[in-house]
Amino acid sequence: MSAKRFRIAFSFAGEKRDFVAKVAEILAGRFSEEEILYDKYHQAEFSRSDLAFYLPDLYEKEADLVVAVFCPDYENKEWCGLEWNAIFGLLKKRKVDEVMLTRFGRVEGKGLRGLAGYTDLDDLTPWATATLILERLAISKGEKRDSYLLPHSHPDDPPRTTTPNNLPRLQSFFGRTDELKKIADALSPKTRTWGALIDGPGGMGKTSLAIRAAELAPTGQFLHIFFLSSKVRKMTAEGERRLSDFVTPGYLDMLNEIARLLKQPDLAKQPETDRARLLIDALAPAKALLILDNLESMPKDQQNRLFEFLSQLPPGCKAIATSRRRTDVDARIIRLAKLDQDAALALIADLATDRPLLAKATAEERIHLYEETGGNPLLLRWVAGQLGRGRCRTIASALDFIRSVPADNDPLEFIFGDLLDTFTENETKVLAALTYFTQQVEVKLIAELANISKTAAETALGDLSSRALVVPDEEEKRFALVPMVADFLRRKRPEVVAETGSRLEERAYALIVENGYEKHDRFPILGTAWPTVAPALPLFVAGPNPRLQTVCDALFQFFNFTGRYDESLSFNQQAEARAVATGDHDKAGWRAYMAGWIHSLRRQADAVLACADRATAHWQTAQAGARERATAIRLRGLGHKLKKDYPAAITAYRESLDLSRTLSAESQDVAGTLNALASAEKDSGDLAAAEPDYREALRVARAVGDTEGVATYTGNLAALALDRKDWPGAETLAREALPLSEKVGRQEVIAVDCHRLAQALLQQGKPAEALPHARRAVEIFTQLGVPSDIERARATLEECEA
């Protein structure tokens, strides 16, 4: 038990009340309303005349965790202002463990700006939000992250129906509120249909939905509920299992079983031509609800006969049928899609009650499981069932296992196998196009890759969406593929996937070559197209080495300028390995150098030196020339400089400079090496030696038209002025460098110049003028993800805001 009155306290604006109310309700279910400080639970607390003085004590002394929910209107609300003053007071007292900052629309708390970490709620459900709050509460109390897991079942689950029935017992049931309402409407005596047909992919929960709908039927509406199933196979964690008992595989079997349930077995002996009519007559006084499950197992002609039988049901009788196959019938059609995230997380929590390894999974891991399985309940259960078997100890390992399962335990084959033959040619093509993307893609691009018209693509995507195989955005203009469907299609239709991949690769190659290399002004075009280009990178790695190396050369500056360091490092490392495998040691050397450059930007000295060694070895094998040798030596100098071994760095730079000058007295390489030498001299404290080398680097860069070098070296002269405490001089040079770096567009250099300008202004007593530059530096460095740069920039920002 907590020593404080409240486990969790909320501060929010009215525009987010509905969301916060749902979160508070979930948390109250975990604790109690008394332990959640939410105004509707504790109105007396918020109606005091001394609220402005009372709130600080309430938040500081009576709440374990205060959750601030920022949104665009938060700062405009008077009461939010009072609450925020109290919360900000906690932060100023360094009680950061007692405050959780959350937000919509990337709104920032007043007075914090770039200094705080937030939980973004825009894409989270109330259930997921409550889970994260509980994890944060546990961490703040020094307890295990999963100490306050949500209960695995809902207390308001309705009891089983009292109507006589033979319904199977549900394991658990979550969500599907809208679908249940539609089915209830279809079963109403006022509705002129025989009932509801639930269709959708295997494992989506059609049977469970039909059973739950039957359980919820109003008492007295039906005198009997009869459940009949044609299901002949079942998927378990151990594998597929054939069913034989309690199976009614055909139309006449269904009629005979209904006769038996009506306690009129003689009807089953009547001539086939009369049996249906006699059974209809017998059902009239019975007022029965029929649940007919898995009708796709029947031959098509028998399905048609059964639907004709249902269309003749007498008043007072209704039916719910389920099928994987879409059918046009005189009933309410319920297209069953994935579970919503709240319901899926509730199911996962339920499964975790007797699965310790699943119980250890974090909220992020559970959401990842939901996304990977496409919200398919059968896949969720199957993955949960693998935990603890063989090497499956985590959700990630169980998801990996699904891609290499034996044939008799393949849930993807069980779910999607019978759908392959139902796909039209266009549906197969758009599915193949989507296998390359993890994010939603515009219809226009899907059509281009599938080599069909946009109209044909829209039709195919609409049909696939109704079967829960693709995920549309709200406007149905962009689509993504359920991840497991993508895996299955790659295995089962590799030729179509490969054909689509070829078009994707050609399209990406054209964009990269046209907008890459040193074409800085065209980088924004490539940046805009990048979500559709990046999926082609694995295709280049797997393809011919010359094309792969061309793509690497074309992308290096783009990666560097836009701060895509992770992608650059991974791509260059893969390309290096590919070059070695094909005997292209010259390109292997350049790939090692480029990887080393990314490591240098992240201040990873040992990794830089390792890359320098690899580059040297590759170029020695290739018998490369002076330029390559000079480049490897310069990279080694950079590693020494990061290790603060300045004599070794200066020696390496001078050796590299001498080699470069044997090729040309003035070049980008000469200017770059002079700049590197000056930086090592400056960092070693020899400012007098650094300045002439910086200025010579700048002169050479101007002479050879190296605009990036001019911007960089001008900024470095500003850094030298800062070291000399020449604040006005540093300001002048930084102001000169910033527009130059902005024109070039390299994000890291822009951030560095902003930071230098902010420092120069601060030292001259101009914090207000320095503030926007300090904020911009923090924003860019945060995006680039270099911890040491982020830390320095935030320290400067704190000084500006002090």
C-alpha cells in the first residue's frame, strides 16, 4: 500500500477529458477511485476556495505520481495554469520521479521547452496509456516495471445466457462492441433478415463473436440456442489438429443435427426433398437461434442450399453464420477485421496470467506483438503459446519462430492458405507491392509498383481491406500490409513479389542517382521520397555489387547532410561486406571510410580506428593510390583526436596532408586535411598554430569552390574565437557561418553553428537573443542522436532560460 492518499493524479484541459476519463477508469479498476486524483472522483478537492495554495501540497505530499496531459489548449486554461505551477514546482525541486509528462500534438510544458522527455499520446489508446502510467509508477517507486499490471479480465463480463443451449464455453472475450451491436440489431424481430453472417480471415474470432452475441441475446427472445459447426481443423500452440467429433460437415448433416436438437430425430429420416420444409415447420414453435459455424468447410453448392434454408426460417427464429469466404446473402454482413488495440492488449494480459514469460513483456513489446500479428486473436494466442517452448523466451523470438515453423505447425498457412486461391491477379499484385513497406503507402505508388491502373488498385485494396489483409488510413488513400501477411506472401508467391521488387528497385535507383551525390539543392526531393526509396536498399545489397556501390556513393552526402546516421552506417557496412565478397577491395575501402566517418560524428573513437584499419587493409589489397592512403591516414588521425591523443593525431594529419599535396596543391582533400589538423591543434591548446591552418583551409576551399568546406571552416574559426574568449569576434564569424551552412543544408553543421552563436551571445550578456539559436541546436542534435552534443547544447539552453 502507498503511504500517500493518491497513487496517480491528473492535470489536463477539458478538450481531452474524454480520453483522460477512460484512462482514469482503467486505473481506478486497478486500484480504486479513491486512489486516483481525477476531478470527477474527488470533486471536493477541486472546489476549495484556496485551491491555488492547496494544489502544491496535494501534488507534492499526497500523490505518488502526477501525470500532466498537455494539449494545445492546456496553457489557455486558468485551472491548468494553477495545476502546472504546482507541477513545475516539483520539477524545480528535482522530484522528477514524481512527474510524468504526456502530451498531444507535441505540445511542450511552459518553461521546459527542449529540456524534458514526453510520452506522446496521439497514437496511444487509453488502455496503452494506462499501462505506461502503471509502468512509470512502478519505476518511480523502485519496483519492477510490471508490478502494477492491469487485471486480465473485465469485471463487467456478462454471465452465460440462461436460455437452454449447447454453446461452447468461451476462453475469454474482449472488445467487438460495435460488431455485437450490429448482430443484436440483425437478431431483432423487427429486422427483416434471417440474422447475421460474420466473415473474415481465419483466426479473427468469428466463432467467439457468434457465441458471445448468442449469450447476449435478450432473455425470452429465444427458447433455444443451437450451435452447429462444420470446423474440421483447429490450430493450437502444438500445431494443427483435425476435428471429427461434433462436426456437421454438410448441408444434410446440419439439418439432421437441428432435428436431433429439437428432439425430433424422425425428421432426419424423411425424404431429402421434404426434410427442409418439415424442419422449418418444426422450428416455428421452438423460437430457436441457430449458430452455424465455419460454413466455408462445406462445398459451395451445399452452402447455397443452407443459405436458402435460412432464408425460409419462420418468425421468431434467427441465425448467426460464420465463414472465411465472402458471400452475398439476405442477412446483415459483419466483416470482421482485427481486434482494436485495447481489446488485444486485454487479451494479451489475460494470456499472461499463466504464462510467466509473457507477463514479463513490457507495454512496448505487447504493442509490437499486436502490430506484427495484425490484431489477429489466433496469432496472438499462438505466439503466446510458443513462449517457453524451445528457444522462444521472448515475444521477439516467438515472432521469429513463426517464419521458420514446421509445416504441421504453421499458423500463417492455417489462416491465409485457403485465401491464396481466392485472390484476383490485381489483389496479388498490390499485396506483393506492399510486402516491401512497413509504413502506409499511397495508392498511386502501389499501382505503379503493381503495374496496374490506380482505379484497379483502389478496387483491389478495398476488397483486401474488407478482409482485414491490408490496413488503410482514415481516408483510405494510404495502405499498409499486415506484417504476417507479408511474410506469408513472400513464401507463397515469391515470383510476384520479386517482379514488384524489380520495379521498386529501378524507381529508387533513378531517384537516388538523379538527386544524390553532391546535388545539395536536390536533397529535399530525395528526402520527401525517402519512405518509398528506403525499402529498396535491401534489394541493392542483394543485387549486383557495381550497382550497390554506385548507390552508396550517391547516398553518402545525402545521409550525412540529413542526419540519417543509422541508415548510413548499416548500409555502408553491408556494402563493405558485399564488396569484399566480390573482390572489389577499392570500394570496400571507401565503405569502411564512410562507416568510420559516421562513427566520428558520434564520437566513437575505437570504432573510427577500427574502420581506418579496415580501409587501410582493403586499399593495400587493391594496390590503391596516394589519395586512398591519405584518406585512411586522415581517418586514423580523427580516431586519435577523439581519444585526445593530439600528438598522434597531428602527426597523422601532417602525413595525410603531404600525400594529398603530391596530387594537387589545392583540392578539397587538402582543405579538409588542413581543417582537421587545425582542429587537433586547437584542441591540444595550440591556438596560435591552429589559426593559420584554419585560414589556409578556408582559402583553399574558396579557391576550389567547396561551399560545404567554406561553411564548415568559417564556423571552426568562430569556435577558435570562443576558445580565445573573443566573444564579439566569435559572434561575427558564427553569424557569417550560419547562413552558409543553411544554404549547404548539412544539419550537423547548422546545429554546431547555432550552438556557437548562442554561446557567443550568452557571454556578451544577451540570453534572450541567444535563446532561439540554443533551442534550434538542441532540436537538431536531438534529431541526430549524438548524446555528447545534445548534453552540451542543453546546458547552453539552460543558461539562456535561467
